[in-house]
Amino acid sequence: MQNQYFSCGAWCATAHQIRRVTANEEAYFFDWLITKGQAYDFLLKDNAEFLKHSGWQLIDDDLRLLDTYSGLAFQHEFKTINGRILTEQVPQQLKKASEKFIYMKEKLIYALKSSVRPVVVRANPDIVTLDDARLEYESLKQVFWQLNERINFLVLSTQLVQEFINERYAFLSLAELRVRDRDSWKGDNVSWDRAFAIAEQHFRFVSQN
């Protein structure tokens, strides 16, 4: 592939599909995080209050830990038993987790700034209309273009009722898997393949300064 793809959530399926299609196993900041709302704006925030002892809570039946400062939710980083994060062990794990993800954040920022054909991919099932997709795109652009104005965007949703494609961004629908098994979180490969193919065919990138 000629483009370089970066996950911006909102769930793990985006990172999985990028790895499946590109065969690139490189890990970046948002890959396995839950980024509801505009939590991705943490890229531009200071790290001082990130994953602090007084700044977290368990959500979704203790499946995830929410960092209240960034709005990011962690599902895979903290020890669990029977699918529930062990509350009493969280304080001992915060420092290591914070150091790891600050490193991953800086790694992503450097990669985005360095990339010549960067595409940020966000799959958000809350997007239904073209207006929803445009609002998401404008929010993404305000954050990511501060790092690199060459970045183009794939905005995807299983609920999107109308698509739109141009040279810098695309709003595309994904098929929703009907079979609910342990791998259903990965998404529908065929519709993801189509999304990447459209990005490869239609996207153009502004020249470097």
C-alpha cells in the first residue's frame, strides 16, 4: 500500500484491520484504547495529569478503566479476573501504564509528523448521518492537522446511511456482522477492504513544505 494508516479508534477493530490489510504490526498510541467522544485530543494535551492515582474510575461493569483527564478508556492494560479489572491492584500499575502510553503517544506524534502519505482511520458507530460524519471530520482535523496538514481521514461507521468521498477524506459505511461470536469485534473484512481500497485510489496528499 502507498498510504500509511494510523488508528484513531474508537475501538480495537480499527487497529486490527490496519494490521490485517497492511501486514504492519507496528503499535501506536490509540491502537488498543477506547476513544469515545473527542478523547483523541489528548494528543495535544499535557501529560502531567494522565493516569494519576486520583484520576481514574472503572466503567462498563469494571471491564475498562477510564482516565478522567484524557477521557481514554483502557481495556487491556490492567490486571483482571473473570473479565473485571482488579480495583485494589490498579494503583500499583498506574505508573508503568502511564510511562508506556506517554512513550506510545510520542511515538505516534513523531510518526504522524514524519509520514508523507498519512491517513488517520476512525470507526465510530455513533455516526449515522453525513452531518455526524462532517462533525467528526472537523474535530479530527482540528487535532491532527496541528501535527501534519498532509493527513487525510477515513471516517467509518456501521450505522452511516449515506457516503461521501473526496481527495482528502471519505465517509464510508461498514457492514455489521450478524454473527456474534468471540471474533465479531474485528469487523467485516470485506467492507474494511473496500474502505482501504477507496483511500488508496482517491486520496491525494498536499505537498511537503
